Amino acid sequence: MRDFLSRWLPVMLWCLVIYTFSESSWFTGANTAHVLQVILSYWPFGGGEEEGPSFLNFLIRKAAHLTEFGILAVLVWRALFPRRASYIGAWLFATAYAATDEWHQSFEPGRTATLKDVAIDSCGALIALVIVFFCRRWRKARHRSLERGV
């Protein structure tokens, strides 16, 4: 039971964090745009209503999607590892959770649900898992070369 909790509790907690972000009206596009506008007003190049801040808001929001579901995929991979299908299982879990998260947002005032966001979330999960895969290969190769004394 302890091993199960140490593997799956972080996944459950991160799913709760994602759910809370989806539930909250604080993280709507309009609110994050306003916060970003205030922050940029203190910088020499910021503060105007030109296209820059809205595009920057878009980039930050989509980067957040990539990151939050990348983290979820890595946590699920960690929970499933060393099973053979740990990478595929983690990606499928993150993608399914992204779809249910968007569905959940469709019921929240001020929130929108889009398939584009599910695709971005799924890509974030895939990118994170590819990074884990190559980091593990690099560490194994490094470990083998250290064992041989190279």
C-alpha cells in the first residue's frame, strides 16, 4: 500500500491542481491578460494595448497547458514504471485527462473547451515523455561508459 501511495499520490494531487485551475475563474484568458498587462506596464516596452501583450498572453497560456500536462505525464510514467507500456500508458492517461478537463471547463462560466487545447495538452505530455526517454538513455549510456572506465 505504501508503494502504491508513493507512486500514485503525486498523480492524484497534480490532477487536483489541474482540476482547481479549470474550476477557478482566476485563470480565464481575460484575467490572465489583465494580470499580464499590469506586469508589462512596469517594463519599458510594455503597457500598451498593441498586439504584443495579447500574443504574449496566448503564448504563456499555451505554455502552461504544455507544462501542466507534461508534468502529469511524467508523474504517471513514474507511477507505471518499470512496466513495459509505461510511456504509452502515461501519454494515454494525460491525453484522456486533458479531454475530461476540457469537458469540465465547458460547464464553467467564462471558460471555453476546445479540441485545440486537448491537442496542446497531449503534445505537452508527449514532449515531456520524449525528454524522459532520452534522459534515461543518456544516463544508461553514461553509466555503461563509467563502468568500462572510459
